[in-house]
Amino acid sequence: MRLLGLTTISKAEGHNYTTRRDVIARTEGGPLSYSDMEVSTAIAAMDKYRGGEDGEDGEAGAALVVVGLSAARAVRESVFRDDMIRVAHRAGASIRQLAEVSGLGRKAVTAIVSSDATLHD
């Protein structure tokens, strides 16, 4: 991947980051661009999972960031999965079918289907 127009910014904590402000990354799949808000959000998440100002640097800090971002994504995906289980059940899928395809137990699927949760956007 080749990145064009990268700008390095320094934060008060002494961390150096690279921002892709109005930058286009050229990849085989086509151009990618990131807004200042997206970059700021990513930096904030990285700082949060790294442990803030006193957080880990280097390999340990990078590993913490990956674990934290992966956990956040897993939560979002489980919410989406649960919503789709409710939709499929309302459309006629059985608890057994849903348990089989989701890898969850029947009790877990029954609890999801019975929950009052509303569908998320």
C-alpha cells in the first residue's frame, strides 16, 4: 500500500501519530480516504486501550489496542447477530435451526428471542 500526503502530529503525551488528513491511500482495491474525525476517533480508541498517558508503548501497547478493538467489534457483532436471530425467528425459523446455525445453545437462543430488545440501527 502506498500512502500519499501523510502528516505526523505530536500529542502532549509525546506520542507521534500519522494522520491521513485529506489523504488517499492507493491500494489494489481503489482509493481510501479518512476524515479528521475518523482519525481522531481511531487515535482516541488506541489511547483508551493502550491505557491512557501511563499506558503501554511498543509491542505490548499495540497488542492491547488490537485486543480492545477486537472486543469492541465482537460486542457490535453479537448485538447484530441477536437482532438477526429475532428477525429470523419472527420470520418462522425454529429455535433449533437458529441454535444450529449460530453455534449457540437452544437456551441462549430462547433467551435472545424472548428478550425485549429492539432492533438496533
